[in-house]
Amino acid sequence: MSKNLWNEVHSRIASHDYMAGIERKVDRVKATGEIFTPTDLVVEMLKLTPMELFEPGKKILDPACGDGQFLVGAKWVKVLLAGMSEEDALLDIFGVDIMRDNVDICKARLFGGTILMGDILNPDKKLDKQTKEEHKLMLELFTNESQFSLFEGADIQFSVI
Ligand SMILES: C[S@@+](CC[C@H](N)C(=O)[O-])C[C@H]1O[C@@H](n2cnc3c(N)ncnc32)[C@H](O)[C@@H]1O
């Protein structure tokens, strides 16, 4: 049963082709480090994560989320294995990426979540193409004394930059 559910998590992630939808030239990849985690590896890492960390209210943060490989997987673990509604699962899902197009694809793949364009290393920095709302939320969530300050507010954190 659970094996089938993990297969389903895999196919939900893989319904978006790996690194598809954006032309990433060599210079861009060099500047951003945009090599996303392949789906097989995402699923293996999710399987190694204690299941209680996917329970309702457990916050999942990818501070360099790319197009959402981990966050899409985490959402479907919350729904398919932890029994949450999609709406509730998305309340626990947070992502940041410095590239506008990655953020937009990630949000579209998730159908929601708190996914922000921002510089996680300089969360107060206002970026071109970042919305006012995203900037406000970056300040609220990631600067001193806030929810994800030093990322201690996350129950699961993917990516290290
Ligand atoms: C190696 S990819 C990882 C993406 C995703 N976590 C995964 O494993 O598939 C790193 C991502 O970090 C983003 N990035 C680079 N510098 C960043 C920064 N200062 N703040 C937020 N995101 C950043 C890049 O645009 C890229 O999408």
C-alpha cells in the first residue's frame, strides 16, 4: 500500500519534466547553481525523513526551492501519506528562490503555498521583479526575530546554499 503511495508521490513530482519550462544558459546556471534534485533522489530523501515531520502543522521550508522538486514531493507526502487536504498541506509549505521564473513555476506546480522571490542570504534586499508583497513577507518571515530566522522555525528544511 505504502509502496504504491510512494510511487504516486514520484509520479506527481515527475508530471513536470525535470528542469523543464525555462531556458537555462550556461552563464545563468553558473551564477545561480540551478541544478535541481532528480525525482528519484527527492523521493529517496523524503522516504528517509521521519513521517511525523509531515504531520499537520509541521512546516517545510526550501530556502532555495528552484522549481519545487522537494516542495512538490513534500506536499504530496502530506496529502497521500499523512492524510491532509491539499489546502491544509499548502499552509505548511514555504519556499524562496532568487529567480522570478523558478518561483512562478514552483507556485504553479504546487497550486499555492508561500513561495517567494527573494534572496535568502539577504532577505531584506528588494530585488527587481520581486513584488511588494513578497518583499514584505521576506522581511516578516526571514529577518531577525521572525518565524524562519536562522531557519529554526522549519520542521524540515531542504537545500543549503
Ligand atoms: C541547486 S538549486 C536547488 C533547487 C531545489 N532545492 C532542488 O533541490 O531541486 C539552487 C537554487 O537556489 C537558487 N538560489 C541561488 N541563490 C539564492 C539565494 N541567494 N536566495 C534564494 N535562492 C537562491 C537558484 O536560483 C536555484 O534555483
